Amino acid sequence: MAKNAEIESPSINLLGTGTVVKGNITSTGDFRIDGTLIGSIQSKGKVVVGPTGIVEGEISCQNADISGNIKAHVTVSELLTLKSTSRLVGDIKTSKLAIEPGALFSGSCKMEANGLKESVTTVFNEPAKVKETATS
């Protein structure tokens, strides 16, 4: 066995229902929010906001599954999934976006992939408006 060897195991963190945190959270592992966060969360893993979860502030992570209520600026480096029970008001920046029927999203979305920049603006119950520009 090697001395002073650090073993990194992925951690799963939970903010439970009925708990309110005011402040900023930084995590190297996955994080699930079923309570209320007023502030920001920055994770190198996946952030899951459950159906009872509320976030007001900022979310920055690798992947995210949203089922709750969000009023935040959301930056996801890979895949952002808005589940059918999600309500998101704010700006999104992501590589991939999946929106289930029933989800509500109001704000702007910027996606960058394969040299094509897309700027999508969506308002509750209105079709998305897409503006595409090629990048060099």
C-alpha cells in the first residue's frame, strides 16, 4: 500500500426537504437539492434539484437534472435536463439541453457545439425563437 496516497471517491451530498441554506456551496462530487438554496452551487459533478427543491442564485456544474423551481443563472458544461415538473426562470448556458413536455422555462439559452453558436430565447407557453450564426 502506498503511503500518503489520496483516494478520491465520488461523494453524494444532500440538502434535504425542509432545510434552507443561505450562502454558497462548492462540491467536487454530485449534489442533490430537495430543500431550499438561496445562493450559488458550484459542482464538478452532477446537480439534481428534486421536485421539492428550490434554488435562487446560480448553478454551475458538469450535468444537471432539474425537477423543482429555479430562479437562477445556470451554467452546465455537458447536459442540462429540465424534467416535466421543473420551473426555471433565468439564463442557461450549456452544451446540450433536454426539455420534457410540461416543463416551464423563461429566459435565454446559449448553446455552443461544433463551431455553431445558437442563441435561443423562450417565454412561457411560446415557441422558441432561434437565431443561428456561424463561427470561425
